[in-house]
Amino acid sequence: MTETTPDSLIPYDDIVQDALRSVVGRVMRRILEAGGLPGGHHFYIAFRTRAPGVSIPAHLLARYPDEMTIVVQHRYWDLEVEAEHFAIGLSFNQMPAKLVIPYDAVVGFVDPAVNFALQFAAKDGELPPPDATPPEPESPPPTGPADPDAAVGSNVVTLDRFRRK
């Protein structure tokens, strides 16, 4: 007798990914309500630049055609947090820019101050982007292990190990 896991008719992976993406929105809402980042907290937020609903200046899209990582730390403005997206003003090479980022476009969220990270799989029908060059943040972003199933930190949540290969 062979024991195989039956295919689920309930999209658990998608449901969990959506729930984890909502964490990003809840964190951004707290920052907005608190009037800024507390203590040493700061975020690296990676997102797909061509995902539906993303709005970034053309020069950034040309430089980061697939994926981009922003740093939310000291210098940001006009933070808006909505149910499906957030908007933020940031400076890139001393040029101000307003970005609108839907939570569905987010592929990674890291708060290195507390060793917390979330990594998201591509949505159904989305292909992972080719290697993209991240922007030059004020401080270097944290680097994780090459093995996606290995923990980047004690608070990393990744679902890859639960997926059927």
C-alpha cells in the first residue's frame, strides 16, 4: 500500500500567503499610527515592479524591471496605508519618488533590527523574476543562506518546505 498525500481542493498555500502578506499591511498601519518607526526598527521590502497595481517612476522601472527592494528607515514621507496597498515617498539618488505597492506584489519583508523576515512565493501564474539588482540602501541589506529551506533568522516564516516538489 502506498501512502500519498491527496491533492487538496482547498488552496491552503494561497490562503496562508495572503494572510502573511497582510502582516506587512498591519505593520505599516502601526508605523503610520505611531508617527514613525520605533527604536532601531527599519524594513527592507522587496516587491515585483510589474505586478498589477504597482506604481513607481519610469526611471526606477527601467532600472528595476522585475523586482526592487526599498529601505524604510529614516527618510520617508507621505505614508498611506490602505487595505490592498501602501504608498510611500522615498528618495533615490536624491530624487524624490512616490511608490504605490500592493501587498500582493510584495515578495519579501525584513526587519533586521529584530531578525524578523517573511518570504513570499510567486502567485499562481507568476514566474519568479530573473536575478534583479537591488537598490543601494544606506546600509547593506541582510543576506540569507543559499538554501531556501534554511532559516535566515529565528523569526523567518517560509512555506517552501511544506510544498510538494
